Amino acid sequence: MASLRSPLRTLQSLLRELRYVSAQAGRPYRDMAAYQHLREAFRAHRITSEKLCRAQHELHFQAATYLCLLRSVREHLALHQEYHAKGERSTEEAAGLVGLKLPQQPGGKGWDP
């Protein structure tokens, strides 16, 4: 996290991640307690007339950190499902998994030198 984006963009990204999570759970994201909490917290910490609102900046930093966690968990699960051992793999499948092709024999299968 090099720099924080605007609070609105952070909230939108958090809601997008909640939609991914709720789609897997099979229920609307607006019924989740996390959605209710985020909505209330961001409404309570709107920009005020103060020059520096520490609570708002702290909330924004915590929200950005939580967003990073949600994204990382989602991407980790996707990678885990793709590359997790599915039993014994053939040599061709293992080579294809890392983007390689096995060399072809000049005479095809059954070719004797």
C-alpha cells in the first residue's frame, strides 16, 4: 500500500470485494453485517470543517488495509484452487501447468531408433 486513494474509491472497492464474498455465500451483500458496519462508519466520518480529522484518516487507513486483506484472500483462494494438487499429474499436464511443451518424437509414438 504505497498511498491511500480517496475514501470513496476505497469504499467502492470494499463493497466490490464484499460482493465477491457474498456471491460465494449465496446471499445479498447488503444483508451482511460487514456492509452495515462499513456504511455506518463511513457516514459517521464524513469530511468535516476541521482541518485535520484524525478519526477519518484512521478509518480510511483501516479500510484500505482491510481491502488489501480481502483481495489477498480472494486471490490466494483462486491460486490455491488452480494449482493445488489434484492427485498424480501426467508429465504433459505438469509441463503445461508451468507453460512448457514436451518435445515431440520425430517419428511419432512407437518410433524406434
